[in-house]
Amino acid sequence: MVLVDSVFVKAALASGLMTSNRIDYACRLARHRMMDEGKNSSDAIDDKFLSNICVELGYITSYQAMQLCAGRTKLHLGPYQITDFIGQGGMGQVFKGIHQVMGRECAVKVLPRTRLSDETRESFAREIRMQAKLDSPYLVRAYDAGQDGAVHYLVTEFVPGMDLRRLVRARGPLPIEQAASIIMQAALGLEYAHQQGLIHRDVKPGNILVTPDGLAKVSDVGLAGFAADLADDPRAGKIVGTADYLSPEQIKTPLQIGPASDIYSLGCTLYYAICGKVPFPGGDTQSKVRRQLTETPWHPRRFVPSISEDFVDIIADMMEKDPTLRIQSASEVASRLEVWAGDAGQLTGYRSLHSPWMIPPPPSIEPELVDAGYVQEQGGQDTGYSVSGTETTAHPATSLGDAKMFETEASADSSSSPISKPLAGSQQAGGKHWFVIAMTVAVVLPPALLIGAILGILAFRYFSP
């Protein structure tokens, strides 16, 4: 009963995802359901209808069904079967896969052929070598790497849940305890990487994965570089990272960066996690880069009134413009956050905050790459909205740590507002009183309009100073 004219069936057989026996069983089940719905059993079976039954039976995934219905048959990379699409990263697309022999779920990162060049191949090879050195519960582990035809791919552990950026977008700013726990774990992962001589250089919410039980892992070290050997980095001398989280030294001296650069980016990430917006919302990439160098964000209390100054001081010390004044190690960041960290688990039960300034959903476009480098915008994340719905602006200052340097809500001060000259006491009050009476009489009694107007004018002139 195999449907020889079906695009889905042809692709399913060619891909190796399904056998003819399974397709035959799915077709017979489809016929029975068509008859139950009053249709003729001899009618053609719709590909989408048949593919949905195959998904229901567990033969294929929804993603695979969509690809097969479109006639695509390449759903393997080496020994890995591609089961779903995860997202677009800075260096390529990321898919969910399963090893056909071991049965282990994993993430498969693919370097797109449209961007293949000597430089991107070398960058991808560096990522593979770097991740192979890392083994920490707070970093995404690398399992394998390979090449399938012209396709280069990296296989890492699959982390269930979502990244911190999507988590904040979906549920609003996190409570202090949960944000502290997530960033503390990320700091521990970065400390391990720094001890191996690696600098991440692209720390941001999108690169911190959070599981449903609250475990945080730092991902995507593809933009990292050996701190002691940047001369061999094909991107050396370029600004590498995402504009919303770039440290000042990444902008000014990209060849002279160290662990403190990741700490600055992690501070911007912590700010985003508790405030629900990037430190410098709005503007283009060049504007963001300038503001990272010269300006200071709004005080977090503008968005989180209950936040303590002690916690703000941690963010401030992480986001010092001068790297020599910044917290010098990720382990110190973790130590200072530990006293604030609570249970970050069960984030799926966290109540969504439907505030009027929540960031809109991200547009379905790739992050922008500018100046032939790797500076990225956060795909809509850079758009900020204040409580009133207007865009916020940053206030220039020299130190984030000084509360006086933050831009805060000004209190009302009548002495600074222009006011009119006060009228004199009882005379003016009496004049207004008689004027109101006279005009009321004129309105209520139209025949007396002229007399009322005259009386009102005389009363006002007599009682006014």
C-alpha cells in the first residue's frame, strides 16, 4: 500500500528514517481514519495527514516530518540523526540530534556553507579544539566533531530548557535570588575556562543555558581566544562580541583583554537578568559601542525598587569601565553572589510579569554582523522600554558603583519650577468670588446677561489689587 507518488513517502524512504513496513502501517491507519470521518477509502492520502500520523506513532519528529514533506532527504550528519532545529548561533545553525548507535541526545552545530572561507574554517576548528579541553558542570561539554561532505559540525551536550535571554523575555525580570544563582554558576564556569587560559569574549544571556531545575551552563565558546596566544587567532585585532555586552577594552584594545573582560560582560548580563533590559537600550551598534565606553546605565532601582545597594555594588564592581578597578576574577564574582543565591530551580513555575515595559518578542532575523567583524546586535534585545513606554537613555558617569552617579527618578521640587506671581490674599479671593457669582447669574438668567457682565467686571476691578 506504499504511495509511490507521495513526496513525503519518497523522501522518508530515501532518508532512511522510515521503512516500507512502517509507511504501509501508517497508510492503513490513515485509511481507517478517513473512513471514520466519512471519506472514501480510495481517496488519496494527504502527505501532511500521513506525516502527522507518523509523528503520532513516534516514527519521526515534527521537524523531520516538515522536512520530508518538503522533499528533503538529508537528515543525517555522520552518525548523527537530526531531529529538530534549535536556533541560529553566531557561527552557524544549531540542531538537536541523536547518535544512531549510542542513542545519546546532543546539539549539533553546523558551519553554514554560504559562509565558508579560510578564516571561518579556522575559527570553527579553534572552537572544536577549545571545547575539547573543557570539562566543567557549568560549561557545555563538547562530545565530537566531524565533517560530512562539505559540512563541518561540532557536537556538544544537549541542555534542556532555554537560554537566559529567552527566559527573561518570556517571564520578565528574575527575582534577585534566581538571577544571583544563575550568574554565580556562569561565573564558576568562566573561572574554569580562565584557568585553562581561555577568554570567552562573547558572554551574554543568549550564551547562558538554564535547565528547568535551575542548572546554568555557559555555551558557545566559539568566539573565545587563547589569552596568551592571540597572535594565532584569525580574528585577532577585531572587535569580537555582542554590542550590548562588550567591555570597554574589547572596543579600545581588542588584543589586550583578559578575564576581566568576561566579568564586565557577565555584569551586563546580570543587569539584564534583574532589570529586564540591556544596560544601554536603543540606538544602533555604533551608539552602543560609544555608550559602553563613556556612559553609565540607569540605576537598577529604577526597575527593581526593592533591590539593595549591596547587590547593586556587585553589579557596579563587575561593570567598572577601568578593568583594573573591576572585580578581577570570576571566582570572586561567584563568592560575592553566593550569599544572595537562592533556589534557581523550577523556573517553569515562575509567574510571568506582564509589565508595560517588557521587551517585545525577538524578530525572526539573524543577528547583524557589522564592520566585517563579529560585533552583533541582540536581535531586538537592544530595544528598551521604560515604565511609561518610552525609550530610556543612559546617564554619563565615571563610576557605576557610586549611587550618586546613577541616573535616578528626580523628586518634585516646587522651588525649581517656574510659577506665576501670587495674587494678593483676600482681595483677589473676594474678586474671584463675586466674578464667579456674576457670571453664573449671567448664564442661568440670559435676560440679565448684560447686567451680570457689567456687575462682574465692576466687582473684579473693585476687589482686584
